[in-house]
Amino acid sequence: MKRRHLLAGIAAVAGVGLSGCQSSCDEGVSLDRETVFHWKMVTSWPQNFPGLGTGARDLAQLIEQMSGGRIKITLYGAGELVGPFEVFDAVSQGRAELGHSTPYYWKGKLACADFFTVVPMGLTAEEMNAWFYYGGGLALWEEAYKPFGLIPNPAGNSGTQMGGWFNREINSLADMKGLKIRMPGLGAEVYSKIGAVPVNLPGTELYQAMQTGVIDAVEYVGPYNDLALGFHRVAKFYYSPGWQEPGSAIECMINAKAFAQLPADLQSIVRNAMKVANLMMLSEYTARNQQALVTLVEKHGVQLRRFPDDVLGELKRYSAEVVEAAAARDPLSQRVWASQKAFRDQVAPWTGLSLKSFLDLREL
């Protein structure tokens, strides 16, 4: 029986090694099954926060389990070791080996960062994953992070988000002028163009900011997270669709020097654990969002609204301008957007023919 378990374990490790990883996976040190690596993971989320914080926790546990305890990870929530917007620097500088966050928080350091999280009116979660794994997106992402000593990995996705919480009804673009709204990424630049005032705050500060009038509207994720943060107590109107974030990628970045110290089998385990985490987070949001939305509407009386079609049309037009301007910021941004746009144009007809056609049929 013991021999059978041993052989199964060896086969499992070998199978992991065959499942594919990018350019950083073939330089591990010689195999050593005695050394235990003690790593830190810093995150942009509170510990155990639904979806995001629990996703980081589950990934840390998965790496430890898959490695047979050869990698042990101490997890730090936002603000426990570093602030939520300091994760990139902490991992780059070697203060932590892993960082769980989302790329568009780093646009001040890296012009192309937005494209690795989400583009307004862009790729869905499934399309984003396909671009990463089969469209060259992950190789471009690795190229972008390499000068910082980081190896990026998709490690989750929230799926299509909501348009946000507003303390006034939105009937036209004029209703958004002067509106102070929490919005990160390229969506914030779109709102600037129409006269709103975007503010980027971490999730831990949003409820108080809405409660005290620091902001008039807040976009965070979707019902699963928004219910947990209690936005229904500080805003009346909940808008869809999430034009600004059709499929927002979550990352787990690795300090490249720490990664190079791992044996090749542990390198493969770490990278493949992140693929599992990527699948599980998207699955969890798909399962939980509608449950939370029912609670918000039926128990808390939230007024669910859809942005008017003419407003969405204008947001789409401005989004195209913003994305093209962002792509023109530097040569790498141009290459990343050219790759993502070409991939979108390649897969969009099939997405429309298959998924959209079926969903339209299901709604009849």
C-alpha cells in the first residue's frame, strides 16, 4: 500500500511537470526533496475576504499541499505587511516571494499594466484566459514584468462585473458629470472624459468613503463582494452591465530570484497551482454572484438598474478612444494591445455564434 502511494505521488509530480508553463519554468536547481522553502505571500485584499482574499488563501494552501509541504507560505492580508497598493514593490524587492493582486494597480509603474487586467468593452474572462494561455498574452506579460524581477501568472478572474453603485439615478451622461466615483484602470479614464471624477481607493476604504460623501458612486466587483462590503447600506441604485470590466484578471506574481531557487518540480507545481486557482476563482464567482444578487434585491431592497442604451453607446465610443490612447504610450503597450485586439477579433465571431446565440435562445 505504501509503495502504491509512493508511485502515485511520483506520477502526480510527473504529470504536473508535463502540463506546461512559460519561459521561467526550465531553470530550476537540481532536485532536492529535503529542503523546505518558507515563503511570504502579500495581497491587496483583506484576509478571508470572499473570492479575492479566500482565493489567495486557497492558492497558498494548494501550493503547500501539492508540494507535499516542501513550500510553506505565510499569508498576509492588505495592510498586514505592506499596503494593498505596495504588493508589486514588495515582491519585486524580495520582501515577499509571492504577491496576489491585479495588474492595473501598477499602471503608474508600467504603462501596459491595464491590458493584463481588463480592457473596457474588451475580452470576457474566458477569452482573457484563452489569450494568456493560447494567444501569446502570458509571454508578453512575462516580458513586461521581467525588468522588475517578477514572474506574473493568472490566478483568478471575477468574470463580468457590475457597473457600480450610485447615489443618484443615471438617465444620461449629464447625470455623471462631476460624479466622484471609485474606479481603477482604463474605465477611470473613460469617466474622466465624460466629466466624472474617478478616485482610486482600496476595497477596505470604500464603504466609509461612500458613507461620508468622499465619493458619490463606487464600482468594485459584483454582488458577491459588494454584499460583503455592505454597499447596499450607503447607495440606492445598482447598475449593470460592467462595461468597464468584462473579465478582470487576478494575478499572483513570483519573485524571480526566489523562483530560480526552487527545484524544477516545485517550479512546475507553483505554476500549475496558479492555473487551478484561476479556474476555481472564476467558478466561485459564477456560483455566488446570483445568490448574492437575490439577497441584495429581495432582502435589502436594492434597486437594480441597467444603464440606458444611449449612455452605453457613448461609453463604448469613449472606451475605444481611451484604449487606443493607452496603447500609444510606449512600444510595449502597442505590442500588447495589438496582440489582444487581434485575438479579440479572431475569437469574437465564435463567441457570438456559439455563446451569445445560445444565451439569447435560452432567454426566449
